[in-house]
Amino acid sequence: MSLNTFGHLFRITTWGESHGPALGATVDGCPPGVPLEPEQIQHWMEARKPGRSKHTTQRREADEVEILSGTFEGVTTGTPIQLMIRNTDQRSKDYGDIAEKFRPGHADITYWQKYGVRDYRGGGRSSARETAARVAAGGVARAALGQLLPNLRITGYMTAMGPLDIDRDRFDWEEIARNDFWCPDPVAAQAFGDHLDWLRRDDHNSVGAIVECVARGLPPGLGAPVYGKLDTDLAAAMMSINAVKGVEVGEGMQAARLTGRDNADEISMGPGGPVYSSNHAGGILGGISTGQDVVVRFAVKPTSSILSERRTITKAGEDTTIVTRGRHDPCVGIRAVPVAEAMMACVLLDHLLLHRGQVGDGGGRIG
Amino acid sequence: MSLNTFGHLFRITTWGESHGPALGATVDGCPPGVPLEPEQIQHWMEARKPGRSKHTTQRREADEVEILSGTFEGVTTGTPIQLMIRNTDQRSKDYGDIAEKFRPGHADITYWQKYGVRDYRGGGRSSARETAARVAAGGVARAALGQLLPNLRITGYMTAMGPLDIDRDRFDWEEIARNDFWCPDPVAAQAFGDHLDWLRRDDHNSVGAIVECVARGLPPGLGAPVYGKLDTDLAAAMMSINAVKGVEVGEGMQAARLTGRDNADEISMGPGGPVYSSNHAGGILGGISTGQDVVVRFAVKPTSSILSERRTITKAGEDTTIVTRGRHDPCVGIRAVPVAEAMMACVLLDHLLLHRGQVGDGGGRIG
Amino acid sequence: MSLNTFGHLFRITTWGESHGPALGATVDGCPPGVPLEPEQIQHWMEARKPGRSKHTTQRREADEVEILSGTFEGVTTGTPIQLMIRNTDQRSKDYGDIAEKFRPGHADITYWQKYGVRDYRGGGRSSARETAARVAAGGVARAALGQLLPNLRITGYMTAMGPLDIDRDRFDWEEIARNDFWCPDPVAAQAFGDHLDWLRRDDHNSVGAIVECVARGLPPGLGAPVYGKLDTDLAAAMMSINAVKGVEVGEGMQAARLTGRDNADEISMGPGGPVYSSNHAGGILGGISTGQDVVVRFAVKPTSSILSERRTITKAGEDTTIVTRGRHDPCVGIRAVPVAEAMMACVLLDHLLLHRGQVGDGGGRIG
Amino acid sequence: MSLNTFGHLFRITTWGESHGPALGATVDGCPPGVPLEPEQIQHWMEARKPGRSKHTTQRREADEVEILSGTFEGVTTGTPIQLMIRNTDQRSKDYGDIAEKFRPGHADITYWQKYGVRDYRGGGRSSARETAARVAAGGVARAALGQLLPNLRITGYMTAMGPLDIDRDRFDWEEIARNDFWCPDPVAAQAFGDHLDWLRRDDHNSVGAIVECVARGLPPGLGAPVYGKLDTDLAAAMMSINAVKGVEVGEGMQAARLTGRDNADEISMGPGGPVYSSNHAGGILGGISTGQDVVVRFAVKPTSSILSERRTITKAGEDTTIVTRGRHDPCVGIRAVPVAEAMMACVLLDHLLLHRGQVGDGGGRIG
């Protein structure tokens, strides 16, 4: 049952609303004996924090994570880890408008239709604020992965914003953390910034983006066919993030355009095992990792909370219009980058544990 | 735990290998009292059957489904439904080559690396033959949906093959069942056929495709945020199908290119409830159905089993080359269409039951 | 996966250690629209609270429950409900003895052997303190049941302590809340008190007990054969409570002594449906409720934390002895009563939702 | 979701009705590389087979198990294992009586009330015939345990029938397989036989029984607190077996009668690790195995299908009487013994895999 829980053996349950007293993640299944201090989690929280630049929402949240359970003397004990983040900047204001009107393109209307009650303040449970809990849980996953797979690197970045794409020839891993967009291409980062300034200030608009996330150093053999495949779980993980409308692995949608001859990643024998001529597969074959980079990509739609007027209806069923004021991300893709990394960390740890349970140290040798 | 099981309340567990004695699906959670005869399931099996045209594998399988449990006097009883399909055309042949060599782009190598043992005959469990069991299970889901949502229509079709796309202006629902490609555009269907003839015969190659699947008539309110969202489960369902590398809902990856103003599906009040000016969302907001058409799309990569020689290695770790002879689909996207419909039926029934359990007849009214 | 999570659709995940900063329950799957205020939960917490009488541990805890999420304007929203209880009376003391020595009959040794690390303070996660979170979650279940099944009554009570049994002829429902033992027989309650005074003060010993829990007003048809049967889930729920060593439904272990003729609850037709001549079955046949009282009973072993010296070993593997001082319940059965009620409430609500999801309003009529 | 599925990582889903064409078990999560031939499973099927002596039902079933998937060249592959057993002795007869009348003490009435449709032939899904599939699945678990824990021994036996108990002083492991009752006491076995002859022939009655099951050779550390405890899962496993009304671990219900001083299993250091002075705990502390014998016990009620007339009602709601003719077990406890062993094997393998996944080779050393 994955209603508010994600994962098989490493399981996160996130809870909390945008404007409630707190939110957090209940993390079950973290292996015992992993060093875990709040600072480690805080490190990842900083990346997702609102108000980090002018390009994200100006809501101010310390996003301070308290570890309420599951560790003892700085080490995980194998029991559930409760991570709590107090909300501190729920502005007291008049919510009348969004309480009665539905924002087009927002979950306002469907939450109402489903539940018949909704916490409209800041979007309630459907707010991107929920992803803070994911990043916290991802921090735990990272800590465990740090022990189990010390060479693993998980890195997310933006490759497109609206009509603008990065140039892969300028791809620079070091650049990613240097700009406000987690963008590996400094030229594109500049263009992203200019475009977003214009959209926000002049066009009263928002824009979509593409985020890519890569795991380097994953061993072959992870993934549980046929419904718990590694790519299936990664697709679910990413699609569950707010505003995501498409997910790709390796070539993704472009795989439709290729022939079998072009798409085949040819194999030869290297000193440390199989070596591939290319990575169209994105590191996953038959739902199982090949040992190459695992490459996942997803599209984030533009936020529906914009200053431009759109036609909509009220709860009472009357036609009206709406303009969403308040603090909103003009490009939610930016803050989706650390969330993607966190979800990837959770999936990879989960599959590592699952593989260990199912197969142990087994698996086939080559050569 | 979703290893070989998919679903929350309506759960399918598929089993069986390409060249074993049989394969099938254990279907748990079908509501009681649903009329279900083998013929109903057989109807859907025909669509996926190999050898239906010259464009698919020439393996001959009756794909006859036996219902071994869960029905009584032609009606479901609420107990598990076992659907078994005997394999009848597992050709006795020398498997030496694929037993020792790994096909580039195929799950041969990862299954070996994971499990240390594999049924290499026809790809074993990683064969697309597994999807026959999904279609059978989908037949059960369709029967139940027929009772619970008699106006629901689930329709899949191909929108692209390699470089060729359909023209949406020629979209004709009636055309879909008329050609070998489940293609709604008769002109594109003709082009698909010509292209595939050339690829198979002259180029010894294969090609990818894009499949779209639409559900019309779904009520608003289905979907279980935030990890069992309707789109999350649809993404998982589609990504779990062999060869799928990307999944989209509504605008999909193109959502990245849009602005908030353009992407907003404006709402007005119609006689029967909310009416939307467009459907960029693909019928899902915040993971919950809006009542519009639910639109899912995915890309299928070209099969790796081609007559062209590719470089690879042996289990012993020696460099070599491989040419895959035998009966393979040059475009696996064709037979993925009924599989997509089946998976969508399973997801929609599952969420209908889940919603009924969680919320009952509740939910909010508009107007 | 039921590691720290219990339930199918109504799911509770408890977290927290005896001497950590807090503990609680993450409650997922509560239906929307249920009125829920902290006071309602607090009401049930009082019953389990330590230090309620001289017969329970003298640890002082306010056991105040904060609702951190999942409600809005006093009503549940269908999203996860986080219930947090701050620990306030974790006495700062020297834990040296139980840090190095294992208490015989206690989970000290197995937690160590399993995890290689343990929070020994107050038993950590294996402490009965964890059950506070269950009672809080049970309060949510009660609130939802109050709406869905207003006539349902769940009542637990003690029927035996050590060698002393209640006399069923003196059974008085009103008496249960009047004494310190939740005992329906006032004479037995007096005897329990005298016995426990002697055990604690003079014998430096502890004692086991039998707790019974009855649900009156449950409709027929709840239970999900064959592995999610109502009695299976009740057995799991009760066996998961600390110190429980046996669980019975209806006749329980005595069923072995009966003949088929005696055990059959004969049926006749009453004005409101089937009427049974007896209830040997404890209200459950084939894992499904009959509509009679559901009767569950379990035995709680005596606590291993006693002032009498017992032989044991240290972590270093040396033979030694141990005397457990500190604040412990001489009869944990007393405080197990509200825990049993809470677990029963969770199971019943869960099965009510599950049934609604699977079967809807269906089911067979009689007459 | 454990509707018709049991287990966390090693998962069995049983399917099939008493008088349908076949029944079986879908086994998911068996580790790869385990030698598995049908004969190994058949070995365990023989023990449960009906008609093995005059004391069990005279239905004749070959109970031949076909392995339809999941093995290759006699070895498991890590994919789902489908085990099918054809029903061969569903006697064609007039079911009119049980189709219209409900047997008191039988699931006839609750299945009807829940589902509104039921396969009344032989009890359909609620028949003890379902346990054949459990024994088959248990055969797979035994095969895997044979590799992973070669010294593990799982042995079930009957300790009581109606008023008759074994004498523990005459307990002889070798005797268990020698008599018709899996009874470790030859004198009691004789008495069981005489009693049952009289009950069946002269009294037209049936009787309950107590079954005990012991696992010897289990390492410490297995069990997943606090809701997937080893004893919790064993209790669920046993309570899910038809006709079981009570489950005990170690002292079981008698634990209520003991004092803490008596109940404590004192610990000393032996050459191979901790040694316990007694085993009141039944090998489980805090839900985790201690390394001692794991001892589970359960009571089976007398079957409700007897030749004596009982009062009941019809589906139409009319008062009537019923006498159940046909082939029934006068003491279902006998054939419950191999079922108990099978369920225990499934639980232990499951927890072994779970522990391996969660903790790996970790865990604390003593000494």
C-alpha cells in the first residue's frame, strides 16, 4: 500500500501540510549502525530551502530537522527514524480567495472532489512544501548509502527551462552547485536567470523545466523485476513529485526514434568487467542496473499560481476569475533538483537492501 | 512489496517464463458478483497475440486462457482468480548462442548478474511473453469496470514509429482497430507498414514507437496522494512493461516548454459540473483524476534482437559478436498497445476500489 | 511490509523510544471528514497513563498528544495524521547496569544480537512505552468508527492475574472502569489488588495476566480471507503487544477440548437476521465477522524487570547476576487493557474500510 | 496487503477452491539457485494428503504438484514459482442441501454475507483443501532453508485431542512419524485412535486438537519489531489456518499464571554463546529469535460438518435443521500438523531474508 508511504524495505512516510504546525518523514527500515547527526540531513535541506535566491519563493523557512527517534549516540538503531520540521513562516493572511475558488492547473479542485474537505492554506498536503520531508528522508538514505556504497554519487541538475536547453558540450559537473539553477552549463544558467526575471517581473508568468539525475557508482544487479524494476520505482518516485508530468530513463521518449542497431549499447570486456560503448539504456536493462550511470530525467510543469488572470469557478459552481498573489516559485523545477536526488537516494538504498535480502551475496560472475 | 505483484486492492501477480510449460496471472481483489467467462478474456488476448500480422513475431500461440479459480457459475466470488495460459510453440532448438552470449540492449546480462542463474530460452521471465498474463489480468479488470463504470472507455494506439508521427488532424477512433498498428491515422498506418517492411527485410533492423492510451469516462476523485497518485501508478504500470523508456501524462515532457498561462486548463461551470478549456494536465491534478480524459503516453525502445551483428561478450568474459536469429518483433510497440490498455484497466479499477475504501461515497460537491 | 507499520488501508506506524525526546504514531488512511480534536485522543490516553494507581509504574508522563497534521478546522482531511507525545519524565540516571547486562526474559539481548546497537535506556524501542503511540492511534480509529458504526462498543478488561480468575457470574460491565484493574468482577478486583501489593512489596516479584476484549455491534461480513482474516489480524495485533504470549478468539485453546456438536453455534432466524444459540466462535467464522460479539483474549507474561536477583551475562560474555531497580509495572496486563482496545479499534476500522473497498455495499441477504 | 498473500519478502499467494479444477500457490521471493524438483515438494504433500488413514477424510486426491514456472534445469531462478495441484476427486453429487442451508460453525454463512455469492461445493475457498497449496509452498521454503540453514529442523506434532493429552515424559521425536496422529507419545496415540473411532462411528461427532510446532537450529536475531515480530507473524500464520482458534508461543496462555521470577529464562555463557536455563519464552524475546527452540502451539476447533442434526437456517431465512454427510475429517487437527510445519517454514525463511536485507551480516556479538 503506497498511499503516503514509499519504498519496499527502506520506507518513507511523509506527513504534514504547508501551513500546519510541522511536517516530516517517518523513515522505517534504515539499517542499524549508520552514523547520523542532524547536520548531515541539514546539509541537504539547504539546497531545497525556499528563498535561497531571488528565483524561488520568498517564503522564509529555517527547515530545521529534528531527529525524534531511531538514533542513539549518533548512530541509527534499526528502529523508525522520525524527522520533524516545524513550519515557521505560515503567514497569517486572508485565504478567502483560494478557499472559495479553484486555481486552474492546481490540485485545489481534485482534493476537494476527492475528500470533500481540504486544507486550502498554501495548498495543504498538495503543496511542494511536502518535498521538504522527502529531502530529509533522502538525507538518511544518503547516510546509509555512504556506508554501503561509499563510491556512489547522486547528482541532479536542470537541463532545460521553457524553450532554453543546456549545451551538452559545455557540461561541467563543478558548475552545478555554482549557480541558482543547478545548471551544469554556465551559459545556459545565465540565460535561465534572464528568462526567469522577465517572466516573473514583466510577464507575470511561470515556466516549466527539465531535471536530470544521475547515479554514478551503482553496482550491477539492483532492481526487482517485473513490477519492482529499478526504472519502475524511479519513474514512480519522480512522477510522485509535485508538477512532474513525464519521466525518462536513458534515451527516454527519444528511444522511439531509434533503430535497434543504433540503440544497442555494445559490450566488450574491460579489466573490471563489462564495458559498454554507450548508455542509451540509462544504466538499466530489464529493470536491473547494469553498473553504468543510472540516468533519469523528468519534466516539471509551470506552476499554476501566477499573477495573470485565468477563468475558473467557485466551490458554489459560479464562473469567476482568479489571480494568485503570494509567494510562489516561478519555476518549480529549480527546487525539484534536490528533491529528485533525495528520491533517487531512497530508491537506490531500498533496492540495495532488497537485493541483499533476496539474493544475498549471490549473483553471476562474468569472466 | 511489488516484486511480481502490482496493485493495492486489485492486485495482479504474473508468473511464468517464455519457454516454460505455462504462464499466467494470479488476480486478487476482484470484487464479487462480476460476470466473467473465458471468452471475455480471450477477446482481449486476440489483440496481443503474436503472429496477428506480418509485422509481429511469427511465433504461433493460441494464448488460450483457463480460469482455474475464483469464479462460480460464471460469476466472480471475491476469491483469487487464477488465469493460466499454456505455452504451445516453444520451438525446440539450439539455444547455445544466447545461452553463452549476452545480447546488447537485452536483459540477458543483468538477469545473469543479479541472479547467477537464468532461463535464457526466449528471454525467460524478461520476455515480452510475460505481457500475455497482463492482458489476461486486464480482461478481469475490464469485466469489473464494465459493471462499476459502464461508460468508461480505455483505448490505446500508436502515435509514432521511429521518425514517423501521426497527424492529429486525421485522428479517427474508428481507424484504430482497422490496421495492423492500432494507428488512428490511416495515412500514418500505411507509412508505418512500409517503413517496417524495409527495416525488417532490407535493413535487418528494428525500431521504437510511441503508444498513447486514453481513458474516457472516469469520474473525478480517483488517486491516492502522495505516493499512490493516479499518475504515479500509471507511470509505474507503463514503465514496468518491457522496453518502455519514458512515460508521459498529458503534456508530458513538453510541459517543460510551456508557461503557466498556457498550461492552465481554465475552468467554467457546465450543466454536469466543471468544464475545462483544455487538457494539458492529461486528466490528473495533484495525482487525482479531474473527470477529463486520462491521457498516458510512453516510448518503447527498438528490440535488441536483430539480424545485424553487434559486439558483445560471453559469460566467460570473452569479446565476441552476436546476431539474433529467430522470431522477434521488429517493433514491439505494436503489441504493447493492448498491454497498455490492460495495465490502465488494472490501475483504474484498483484506484476505484481504493477510493471506495478510503472515502466511500463522500467527496465534495461543486455547485 | 509490516515492520513498524500495521494495517491494510488504515495504517499506523509507531515510532520512538522510551527515553528519546518523543514518540508517536503516523496514521495513514483515516477517512476524511471525521471530527477529531486532541481531547478525544487524550481521553483514551488517560486510561493507559503510567502512575494512574499504585499498581502501575510510577513514571510520571503527561502523555499529551499533539496532532501535527491531517486535520483542518477540527476535521480529518484524508491525509496522514501525525500524533506526537513528548517524553517528559526520562529520569537522568546511571544506566550502566542494563547497558552492559541483559535482563533475563527481556528483549535486551535479542535487540543487541539483531542490530548490534541498542538504545538501552528504558528498553528503547522494546519498552511498553511504545504502546502509548498505539493508544493515540486507536483514538483516531475510535473517532472514525464513531461516525461509521455509531453503535459499536469496544471494551477490554482483565479476567485473570496469576492464579486468580474472575467469576463470570459476577461479570458487571459497569464495574470495569471503577477499579484499578479494569476488572468486571469487584471481588476479583479486590483480590488482584491484595495479591499485587504482596508481590511487589514482599515478594519483589511480578505476575502475568489475561486480558479480554470484546467488540459489540460489528456488522457481519468483515474480514479478508484467507491471510487477512479478521481473527488473523486480531491475533497479529495482540501478539505484537509487548509481553503477549498467547492469543485466543472465542473458545480459544479450549476449542481443542470440545466436540463438534457442542461447539456448533446453532442458528435460528430472528427479526433482525440470524440469531445464534451461543458464541463459541467468538464472532468470527472463516475469518469473517458473524455479527455476534467479537471476543479476543490474550495472556501477558510477568515483566522480567524485578527486584529479585537472576543469573545472566554481560555483553562481554561474562556470567553475572542482575537485579532490576527503577520504575516498572509489576503486572503489565493492567495497562495492556487500553492498548488492546486501541489495537482492536484499529483492526476493525481497517477491515471496515477494506470491506467497503472490496465489496462496496454488496454482500448477501438472508431472508 | 495480505488478502490472499502471506509474507514480506518470501510471499505466498494461494488460490483455488475445493471443487474447482485446480488449486495452488504463487510463490514469490524464493532466492535463486536453490535446487528444487517436484519430488521434494511431493514429499511434504504426502503428509497432508487426505485418506492417509481411516482417521481422515476419505476423499482421494493424488495431490500431485506441477511446477509451472520459476525453475530452470532443476534450480530456482529468483522468479515466481507457480505450483499447481489438479483436483481429481470432486465427486459429482447433489449439493442442494449445503447450497441452501448454512452449517452452524462453518464459514458458509459469513462468506455469503460478505460476498453475496459463494462456491458452496465442498466449502469453496474456505475448505481446508486450501491448505494443500500452503504445504506445497512450504516445500519451496524448506528447500531454500535447506541451503541457507542446513541445521534447521521444523517438526510439528499433536499434543492433545479433546480431553486427551500427551504425557511429556514419554515424548519421543522418533515416534511422531510412526502413528496416524503425528503424536510424540505412543500411548496417547493409541488413545487418540480409540477415541476418534468412537466419536466418528458411534457418536457421529468430531473433536478439537492441539498442535505444537518446533523449530530447532534457528540463529538469534530474526524478527522485525514491532509489527513484524517473529511471534506476531507466526501467530498470524497459524491463526490463518482453518479452524484455529488460539495460538501460543512458549508458555502461551499459561504465562498469565507465572511470576516474573519463575518465568525468567536465566542466562549463562556457554562455549558457543548464551545458554538459557529454560525456555518459557518459546525462543522469542521482543519479537526476535533468541537461538533457542522456537515453540508455537495452536488449538483447532472440531469440524462443524458432522452427522448429528443441528438447528440452522436457509438462505431464504427459514428455520430448519442440517446433518452434514459426505467425507469430512473428524479431527482436522491431524492434517493441520504438516500445514503448521509449512507455515512455519514460510515464516522463518521470510524472516531470514528480511533480516539479511535489513541488517546484512551485522548484529551484535556477545563475548
